[in-house]
Amino acid sequence: MDRPCRLLLLSELCVRNVAYDVSLSRSLLTWKRRASSPVYRPFRASVNRSVPVTEIISVREEQWMNGSDQKDDSSWKKIKGGDRSDCRQAFTVLYVERCRQHHWRCAEVNFTCPDGVLCQNWVSSIREQLASISARPRNLLVYINPYGGKRQGKRIYEQKVAPLFAQAGISTHVIVTDYANHARDHLKTDADLSKVDGVVCVGGDGMFSEIIHGLVWRTQIDNGVDPNCPDEDLSPCSHRIGIIPAGSTDCICFATVGTNDPVTSALHIIVGDSQPMDVCSVHHHNMFLRYSVSLLGYGFYGDVLTDSERKRWMGPARYDISGLKMFLTHHYYEGTVSYLPARGIIGTPRDAGRCRYGCAVCQHNGQIQSERAEKYKTNEDSECADDGEWRTIRGKFLAINAASMSCACPRSPKGLSPAAHLADGTTDLILVRKCSRFNFLRHLLRHTNKDDQFDLAFVEVHRVVRFRFTPRYCQSDSDLELDLLENGKRQIFSQICRDHPACGCTRTNSSWNCDGEILTHTAIDVRVHCRLIKLFARGIEELQVFADLSNPCVI
């Protein structure tokens, strides 16, 4: 058994001309200022620092001039061979430092050694420990969307992310996408995934959706799984996915890291973090439609997306305009929702606790779902995993939402379902029944404050592993063709009413908003696949109550 507390090195080194006791173990790098006075100074910055070895980015050797021409700021310089007689060897350690609001930054500390042999010993020992961390990526495939959000993806990567990858010794193959679904198509057929340790996307939620569609589809084909069968157990992806946020909302990055900061996301990739995530497969009968990792929304959110697509020239402001328009329009839709409740799990959609780093709910429920899936693989007498009791709800709905994560973003810090979990094998099915505009506004406003958004008579929420929706008036493509043949005249007039709603006719169907994309069918079958993918993330960390005063970022 490994003994992480056993010291590998212990030396007296200098930091800014002050003596420190510096130690290295398999788990920690620690430097402690040598005590010069026993007087207690409560407001003096901490003289002890410890950095987990897993959060060290890199180490490099330096040389420090020790002559009269030295600057007061103890600057580090590369010294040519002829000048080595008047210098002391030193090395610089780059490491992760936590700042406010879940931000990470790359900090560094310079250690001066009394001789070159000791310096070489320290550098080689730290590099040896870093090389032994198998979770760290060495080669990455990077896709950049130059058109997403404010069209800053390429600049963000080149100025903020690429230098960090270079410092960490990560090799990258960068592809700038030329058209929609370029990354998805490349991953499906052309990408050589055997030479990379992970896939990184620079863009928004749409770009991330492209990556998972290409990667998940490729994994299923390679493992002989039929993606068009809704009852198939999908094979999990072996490659982790990194997200460098450069989109409009970056909901998925915000919900898994806690911030939409590119540097923070890059550092999570460098240290090799791994966060499993559930994925929902969406089918229409026996035809695959899409995968979803965040939000499936019918009614209000589907209408907002559909209307905003006609206003793309407005940029991100189109979502506010379309949201206001759809709220005032106040459409409701009739249909039937059937769902399979999650069994044997802990936690409910109305829990006060949130999904955080090391989440016990995800670990417990994920284990249950994995064991259950394994049981059905080995039990030949079982036809499928749907051995629970299906429940059915019929009614008129303003919105039907399925949240596989909190869906938090800067505009809605709590999200649509604050207690939803990333990797517990379930999704939160939220049904908002027909109500007045005032009551619906109350529900929407609770997404932005601390009130319980489910504590309303017209809202209900269920934690499910699978659900189906059938609209009262089914208008898939085949249904529309049949209606045109049988009732041509009535279909013509109904089409006019849909194009010009001022006539007062009630719309019969909405569209499904699947992670920001519109589905072509309204009757769908949704199944949650537990921990199908992994991200270069660790979940949102709880904020430390007692901050280290030596860290200027948290003062």
C-alpha cells in the first residue's frame, strides 16, 4: 500500500531571499517559512503553503544572477555558460491556485538552491511524480468553433489556453471547424482516436453537442451497438471531453465547473480531472434523433428556441426578445406523459443539497444503476430493464422539461432543477400545467432567486430514468402527409393559422428544444444512460470557509 506521507525530498531553500523548509512527498509539495520570532501576529500572511502534486502544472529550471547588477525584484534570467560562476541554481514550480467564484489560475513559486546538483535533484523528482500521474492527458484533439458566441473562440484558445497546454507539455492537434457539424462528422469517421487521450471543444453548448454526438456514435458503432434501438444499453466512451467556454451561455461548463472561465477549464484538463456524466438518448419510435446532456424542453422553451432561430441576426439578445414574446403569447399544449420513476435511489428533486465535487448521491445512485444494468446483461430471462411501473399523466401543459443537470448559468445561478445530479442515472421531469400568466411568471422568476420553484400547485417534478411524450395532435412528417391527403382544404387553412397566429387559433404542437437544437418530431422516447461520457472536470467545489490569507485571490 502506498504511503503518501513519506517524504521524497526535504531541503532548506529560499523563496524571495527568505529561508524555507521545502518538502516533497508523493502527494504534496510544501514550503514552510523558518520561524524567526515567536510573536503571534494574527493578521500576518500565512507562512505555510501546500500544493497537491496532482495540481502542479509543470516545473522548469532557472538560474538567478547573484551579482551587483541584480534587480531588486529578484528577477530570473537564463545565464549563458560563461556566466555560471556568479549564479545560484533555481527552479520554478507552476501550480493551480484557487480564486473567488470557482476560478482557478496558474500561479508560480521560485525556489533558489545552494548548488546545481540539489536543483537538478528537485526538478527531476517533481517531474518524475508528474509523469507517474496516468490520468493526465499527453495528446489532445482540439476543435475550435470560430463562429460561436461572440466569435472569439480562436482568440481565446490561442491567447489563454494554448500557452498553458505548452507549459504542461501537452501536444495538440487543432482543427478549426468550417461548417455546422464539422466536428461531429470528423469524429464519426475520420478522427484517429487511438493517438489521443481526450477531445477538447472550444465553443458553446452547441459545439459540445457536436462532440458528444460524434464520439458517442463512434463508440457505439465500434462496439456493435445499434444507436437506433431505444432499448439498447449504450457503451460508455473511453475518451474524456474538455470544454473551453466560448459560447453565448456555456450552461454545461458552468454546471460542471462553476464558472465560464477558459483558464479554469484549461487547468482542469491539464491536471486530468474526470467527471462522469449521464446522457439521454432521444428516439422517435425506432429512429434515433439526438443525445441530450442538459435540457429537453417542450412548450415554452421549445417555442423560445424556434422563434429565436428566426432572429439569429440579433445575436444573444434574440433569446430575451423571443422569451418575452412567448411569455406574452402564453401557448399551452395537450399531450400524454408516461414515465418510469427511479427506484432504490437516494435524493429527490426538491433536496436542499446540490451536486458537488465528490457527490455522495451520484456515487450511490450511479452504483445502483450500474449494478442493475449489469444484472440485466447477465439475466437472459429479462427482456429489458424497464421492470418498473409506468405512470401516465394527461393534461394541458405550458412547459414540459427534462433536466439531466441543474442547467445553471450566469443568468440563472440555480438553474431549472437545482438539485439535479450529473451522474446518478436519472433526469428530473418537470411538468408545468396550464395556469395564468401571472402564475407562470412566478415560476420563471424563481429560477433567479432562492425560492423553491417547485412549490407551486401547477408545477410537479419527478425523478425518472425514462419517459415518453405523445402530443394530442401528432404531427410528425408522416402524419402531416396523411392529413394532407385526407383533409387537404382543412390542412391548408390550419397551416395559414400557424403562420399567422393573429387569427386567434390555438397552436396544436410545440417543438422540442434538445440542448439548443430543434427536434423534427414531437412524439419521443427518452432514456437516461448512466455515466455514458466523462469530462475533464471534477464538479463544482464547495467554497472554503477559512481561506488561506497568503493567497491574494481569496482576500
